[in-house]
Amino acid sequence: MKKIVYFGTPEFSAYILEKLLQFCQTKKFIVQTVVTRADKPVGREQTVMQSPVAMVAQKYGILALKPLKLDEQFLITNYPLLTADLFIVASYGKIIPQSLLDIPRLGSINVHPSLLPKYRGPAPILTPILNGDKETGVTIMLMDAEMDHGPLLATSKISISDQDNHQTLTTKLAQGSAPLLIETLVKFVGGRIKPKKQKHSQATFTKFTKKEDSYFDISSPPDPEVLERMIRAYYPWPVVWTRFRPSGSSGQARIVKFLPNNMLQMEGKKPISFKDFLNGYPDFPFKSI
């Protein structure tokens, strides 16, 4: 029985974990521990929010470790639980130190939602939408000390439609990742895959997404094609936004959010169609989006 420790946090990772657990019920693999982000309080009432991966682990009765740091103390405290044959990492959200990656005897496998070496780093899903790519994919790779740098085990291409946004593309990539991971896992453990070195000279990199990345000055908007890609890439977070002061109003300009399907949302209001927005704010400088 091959023992697995699974590292992950968001919905993308939770979907893959659930499919992996369903597979493990019928094969000689077991996910013995999950490592995910710490619970965090949200809202005015500070309600504790678990990560999607933690909720899947709870559903299947698997221990979920939620460390604030992957430091020496975490390693000392949890070493017996981490002595697995294999680590699987899918959008965990933190750098895993080499001291942990060296533990599993078969190595550590990463599920990365791009066709490496293209789009290494923390934003591989929204970046191809921003760039107008028609294709992306999934890479299964062995991890080393550098980010998204290790040798490749398998890849699978996935198309990007003109209607895809970050949310829908994340779902497509998760659905493509799960079967590829399972197929690769069986072959890798059976010694039927030879890792292939990446072409590092062709690597491109993404950056962490911040709220200000999706802002534009209403007096100098991006080209319509660029704005359309931004709207899809930054949905559902942080959402494309600008500031607008309707004629006759006083005080500061208000935030206007640009949403998919030609929807706009004035700060403090519900999303409405672009047509209805113009009816309410006829001096809005956009006549089409």
C-alpha cells in the first residue's frame, strides 16, 4: 500500500483530491494525511472558514494538518504523519521547503495548471486568458527546490474558449488534471515513466495577483479587446474595476465593477446589464464593452 500526503487548498485542488480519494478506494494507494491552509475568520462575525481541501478531507475522515508555517517545528511535530511514499501537491499556496520534499522515498509530484515551462508561478490560469491564448493545459511534474522547475512526467492540452473566465477555466483544468494525475501516478509508481527535463530557456513566469492589477483609469481605458480579456481573467476575483463620478453627484467617485456577460455593478448596487446601467448613468463614458 503506497502512502500519500496531499498538499492543496482551493477548489481546483479539492476537486482533484476527491477524484484521487475515489480512485484510492479501489487501488493500492492511500491518502493518509492532507496539508492545507490554516482556517481563517471571515465576515463581521468572524466565522471560521475551512479551505475546500479541508472540507473534502473531513468528508472522507482524513486528518487535515493546517500549519501557519512549514517550518522546523511543523516538521518535528508531524514527521511520523509525513513519512509517506509520495507527496502530491496541487495549488497548496505556499513554498514547500526542501527539507519536506526530501522526505517521501518516491519523491513529490506537483499538478500545475499550465503547459510547463510556460507560465510558471502563482497565476497560471488567468495569465493565458489575459494574453489571449487559445490553449493551455496541465502538467504533472516532479518537484525540486525551484518553483515549477522539476522534470515533467505528463502533460495534457486544454482549449480556452472566448467565453471562459478564470472560474470556468479553473473547472476545466481541474477536470482535466484529476484523470491525468491518476494515470500518471500508476505509471510512475510502476516505473513506466521516464521524467523529462524541462526546456528552461523557454520558461515564462506569472506573478501574484493583486486587487490593483484589475484597476484601470476611466479617463484612459484599455483597448476593448484587452478590457474584454481582463474582465474574463479577473473574474470572480479581483474583478475589473474603475472609479466613476456620475454627473450631479458630490463626494468621491464610486467604484464600478465590470463583470462577464456585459454586466456592470455600481458600488453598493446589484449587478445589472450594460444597457440598464447606461439608462441609469447616461454620462458613463463607455458606450459599449
